Amino acid sequence: MGPPGAGKGTQAKFIADHFGIPAISTGDIFRANVSQGTPLGVEAKRYMDAGEYVPDEVTNRMVRNRIDEPDAAHGFLLDGYPRTLAQVEELDGMIKFTGHELDGVVVLTVDSEEIVQRLLQRAQTEGRADDTEDVIRRRQEVYVEQTQPLIEVYKERGVVHEIDGLGEVDDVTKRIFDALEVVRES
Ligand code: B4P
């Protein structure tokens, strides 16, 4: 978890490679559907371009289908999910059903001005439709309103690892590995 631009997608790839599990990014799945012009993509695009969340029902169904794939049978990393309280409840149900356990929640913390700069830079290199300054600020507001409160929910369960997301990408990765190895060893 972490605000838009905190480095979730960047770090998810390293964590997934390290632990030999798939990284399931809801944002990436939505973007793949948008570029293929699927009905899901057409629906998601309206929300994404405005910086709003895609409705829970659509997102939950998509994640349920994805974690049913054989490569997720022995574990998976979720990137960008859950983002709402309804998604937390849905994920609890999915995990119970598949017999998995939630080992940990990594929260990346980054100062909000740094985030805007990172995303504006990404706009120049990748040209993502939701990386304009107005939409970036709206995405941050939505994060604070809808997703930040979930950190408390997971803190009460004792599974949160807060990681400083500032600094070199490699240094952030090392901080995450250090936190997660402790979980694996315990
Ligand atoms: P996401 O794809 O998750 O987009 P994001 O929040 O911007 O994170 P991303 O992973 O791309 O960026 P990262 O922080 O790695 O979501 C996009 C949209 O999809 C949402 O707005 C929403 O509409 C929809 N959506 C997704 N999940 C949903 C859900 N569960 N429910 C409803 N709707 C959902 O990296 C940002 C930039 O920073 C990169 O350019 C990177 O190179 C750079 N960077 C990373 N680490 C750095 C570091 N240490 N130093 C400097 N730069 C760094």
C-alpha cells in the first residue's frame, strides 16, 4: 500500500521475483484492458482518467478471477489492492476460501510533493493519461479519503510494515526485504 507514486509498482516486481510469486497489480490489469479495448477496459478508463477508483464490484471480480489462476496457488503479492474497506472485506473472504493467510502488508511512505514530481516525470517518459497534475492531486485526495484509513485496520491485526519510500530504489527494496524476511523466519 501507499499513495500513488510511492513506488508500489516499482517495488512489487522485485518482491515478486525474490519470493518466486506473481505480482498482481490491479492498475496494470486495468491498463492492459484499456489498451486492448475490452468492456472492462472501457468501463475502467472513465474512472482512471479522472483519478477516481474503479467501482468495487468490478475490481473485486477481477482480483477474484486473477488469484484463481494456477500461478497464484502458492502465494501472491497484491499491488494496489485493497484500496477500500469493501475490498478489505472481499479479500478476507477470498483468502479464507483459498486457504491462504495474509503474511504482511507493506506500506510505503513518501512525502506528497516528492510524489507529484515523480509522477510528472513519469508523464514525460510513459505518457500515462492519469499523470497530469490535476489528476495526480485528485488521486492523492482519493487515497487519503478511501485508502489511508485501511492502514489502521491492518495495524490492528499486527501485519503492517511501514517502509520509508524515499531514497534510491535499491535502498527501498532492501528495507522491504529486511522487513519481510523477518516475517518469513517467524
Ligand atoms: P496504479 O497502477 O496502482 O497507480 P499508482 O497508484 O500511480 O501506482 P504505481 O504503482 O503505478 O506507481 P509507483 O508508485 O510504482 O493505479 C492506477 C489507477 O487504477 C487508480 O488511480 C485507480 O483508478 C485504478 N485502480 C487500481 N487499483 C484499484 C483498486 N484496487 N480499486 C479501484 N481502483 C483501482 O511509481 C511511480 C513513479 O515513481 C514511477 O515513475 C517510478 O519510476 C518512480 N519511482 C518509484 N520508486 C522511486 C524512488 N525510490 N525514487 C524515485 N522515483 C521512484
